[in-house]
Amino acid sequence: MEKRIKEYNAIKANDPTELSSLMQAAINEGWQPFGSIAIGVLPSRIYYVQALVKYED
């Protein structure tokens, strides 16, 4: 049976440690990681993004 996504969100952090902490909190709230971590590059900094989903029951 195919799972259907009911909610989508993303978290952004300034470093991998912060992303890990935010991810753990999100997982504890029922979110699941979706895809790989993306790394964004701006002229003044690098940031890390992880997509999150909640599936229908």
C-alpha cells in the first residue's frame, strides 16, 4: 500500500550539529526525514536543510 503525505515541512540550520538537534526534536513530534540533507551556499554562509513529512495513517 502506498503511503500518502499529509504534511510537509523543512528545517534549516547553520551547522550539522544544530540540524541534528532540530531533527531529533522533529522526529519526537512524529516527523520523518524525506530525502537527503541539502547544503545551501550564500556569499556569507553555508546552511543545511532537511525536508520532513508526516504520512496519513
